[in-house]
Amino acid sequence: MKDLNEKWTGVQKILKDNLQDISYETWFAPLTPLRVDEQNLKIYIDPYASMNQNILQSRYMPLLQNTIAEVFKQDYKVVFEFFKGKSGSNVSYGNFNEEFDGEFYFNPRYTFSSFVVGNNSRYAHAAALAVATMPSNDYNPLFLYGPSGLGKTHLMHAIGHHVLKNSPKLKSLYVSAEMFTNEMIKSISEKKTGEFRNKYRKIDILLIDDIQFLEGKEGTQEEFFYTFESLYQANKQIIISSDRPPNKLVNFDERLRGRFQWNIVADISPPDFETRVAILRKKAELEGLFIEEDLLDVIELICEKVKFNIRELEGAFTRIITFSNLMNEPVSRKLAREVLKDILLSSDFNITPDTIKKTVCKYYSLKPGDLESSKRNRSIAFPRQISMFLTREMTDLSLPKIGEAFGNRDHTTVLYACDKIQKELADDEQLREIVYLLRNLINGKQ
């Protein structure tokens, strides 16, 4: 086994030298050699996840087999075999002990190298990386919050990957709050509460996702409170995610809300256009696609229409690439409009300056004409600026056209308003919540 691991190190070095960093870290770094069958010339490898296996077989098998042949001085057939963890091993997100059966591995695609950092996520990313590098040090607990689909889970998995790679002796566990609840209920019904508590209170790093699921569940909150206390007092790292900040978890035990704010509370907000483009460019790179003009045109079309959810953004891109491959049609804006007609129609449904103005006026208790008037008092000027910002973000209107919709104002006034709101969003949590709510109201989601 020692000889196998030494040779595998050589295989990984060659692969790393011949691949882009993101491709290597996502598909090859997680691979683990299991054994070699010299008689049948087969090498068995754990792909870590079925997603890895599919990508490796369809895109990288010749490279992998040639590299293995170069290092091992022998042609081997690669056989993928999932490793079944033994009791007591450190493989997190399932399998570090027998109680973890039925859970999952960390997603191999959710690493720090595949996370695109923008102004919307810079602080959260820095905090997550700091925790991953030095768990249970200065940033405990870490509380990440923001709307669904913006990268909270990505960062949590990235922490897990980083810890597994750099501190393999630490036992990490990622679960959702729903999974925690279901396990607790099951342990009570099967009279195994001792095993349940032992599982959660004897780990080094607990990552619990979507904590808002525990709202109103007093019994589960109490159990989690004592789990939190046990880990914290033992100087174990706790990472929590939520769709809103701690002070907005209104149906939560006050003791827990207070503890969630003991250290780092970091938010992730919707990415701006440039960050959305960077996210899809990285995804294209990950898929091994060449960024030519037509593909970039499609990326920009998607980013113009899908603005508030990274998961939906990437899903739209994947749909186009999959359709292109299946139908053997080149990627183009025309193809994108056909494949994404449901999304494009939905994103454009009747959103006009009037729709936005009515929504903002209702929220701020203003008259419809106030936003078009010449009044400059803050109670009107600020909602007007928010309306201009949202109109620029949610419609295809030019700055002069937006100016016309707001009392024939000059385009420079619109630009100033948009830049002002954008800058204030970076530092003003309350404003971020207001803008997020207004977007949902305008889109008919609330």
C-alpha cells in the first residue's frame, strides 16, 4: 500500500502540472487509490462521488490511464470502486463512524478554488477560509446567512474539503438542520438518544446548514443548544448557515440567537453582473469549454436575466450546454433563447418602471407621483433612488429611458442614484434586506 501511495503521488503531480488548477482540484485531488490487481492489470480507485466518476469516464479517462501507465510503467485498466468507510475513520459527511450511514460526502465541486469571490461574498469567503485554515481558533462560531442559492452551502463544503486535506485527524460533520431534527426524533423513538448525543458532541467540526428549519421546534432547539454548548466549551468549531441573520430568527430560543452572534456573522447577497459572468466563466472552464465569442454572448444573456440565485444561474447554463451536446448544435444566443424560454419569459414578465414604482411606493407609503416629482426630501429621494437602482437592475432600459420614467431626469442623475445604492448595499444590512424584499415583491414571489 505504501508503494501504491507513493506512485499515486507521482500520478497526481503529473496531472496537476497538466491541468488547470480548478479542474485538478475538483476532479483529481479527491481520488484515492484502493488497490492494484497485478494479475488482471487493474487499478481500483475511489472516485469519491458518482459525479466524479461520470466526469472522469466521459472526459478524462485517456489522460488518467496514460498518466498511470507513465508512473507505474504498466498499462492498467482503471476501475472505480466506492470505498465503504470503516468505523472510526475520519471521512466526513458520512462514514467517520457507523452512525453516519445514510449521509453524504462533501460535494467535490464545492471547494474554495471553485468559489468565485465577488463584492457580495468577499467577507463570508474570507471568514470561511480563516475557519478552515485554523478551526476552533478565533472565529467560533461562524454564522453565514443570505437567501437560498447564493453560495452558503458551497462555502461550508469548501471548509470541509480544506480540513480533510490539511487536518485529516480532525473529525468533521456536515448536516442540514432537517437531518439533525429527523435523527433526533429517530433516536428518541428507538431509545438511542445517548448514541445520538455521542455522535454530535464528540466531533471536532460541526457544519449545520439551514438552521432556520428549527424555528418553532422547541424540543430540537433545546437539544441543539446543549450540543452547541458541549462543542463550544470543548473548543470545537461550529459553522452555521441560515437564510436570514440571527436577529431575524424570531421563533428561536433567545439563548441560541445570542450564541449565534458571539463571533463572526457574515452575509452573502446576490452577485452583481460582473460576478455572475465570472461565475459562469469559471463553470465553463470547469466543464472544459473554450470561451469563444458565442459562448460569452450566451453567458452574458443568462447573467442579464438570472440575477438573484447562483444555483438558478448555473442551472440555466448547464441546460444550454447539455442541449447543445445532445442535439449537436453550436451554442448561440438563438439556442439559449429557445432552451431558456421559460426563464426568459418569467424574468421579463411585466416588469416595468411602473411595476417597480408602485411596489416601492406601497412599501414606503408614498403616492405614485412622488417618485416623479421634484421633491428632494430624503423620505422621497431615497425611495426614488432605490426605484431607479431596481429599474436598471430588473429591466433592459437605458439610463436616459429610466430618467424619463422618473420625471424626465437626466441620465447622470440615474447613474448617481444607482451607484449610491450599490455602494450603500455593501455596508448597510438593513438596506440589503429591504432591496431583497422589494425584488421578491416585484417578481411576485412574496
